[in-house]
Amino acid sequence: MYDKNKKLKYEGDFNANKIEGNGKYIYDNGEIYVGHFINNKREGMGKLFNKDRKVKYEGKFLNDEPVMAEINVMITNPQNIKNWIISSNMIFII
């Protein structure tokens, strides 16, 4: 896939005219993403390089964003939970 100036933007897999599967995307700011795509978005494992080609982030992407942390919560008495609130970096169980 090329931009309007015929400069390479993406090389990799497509499905139904969408970026799907493994590929490499070159952003206008010089950053490069190499990894998995689903429905034109970064999804799954990948690497994001800065414009100097140094790794900026390596790991899991979800809905086009890097996943900075994941947590698993096991609730032993769910009947006691009346409500829970998820903010950007905390989970409140009430």
C-alpha cells in the first residue's frame, strides 16, 4: 500500500481489502510498526520502532494501542460484589 506520493506505507497481508495478518506499517512521523493487524488496526504481538529505528515498544497491542499492563483478577465471593468501576489505571470493587 502506497501513499499519494507513491511512498510505501504498508507491506504485508490483506483480507477483504483490509490490513489483516502480519505486516509492516510506516507512519508519517517515521515510526514503524512490525507485527499483527486485525481490521486495519494493530492487534496482537508487535514491535513499534521510533524514527531512529530503536525499539519504542515490544509486546501486545489491543485496539491499535500498546498494552502497557495486564492484570488477572480472581474473585472468590462474587455474590458480595455490588459494583465495580474500571478507570484508566485502577479497578475499584464495591
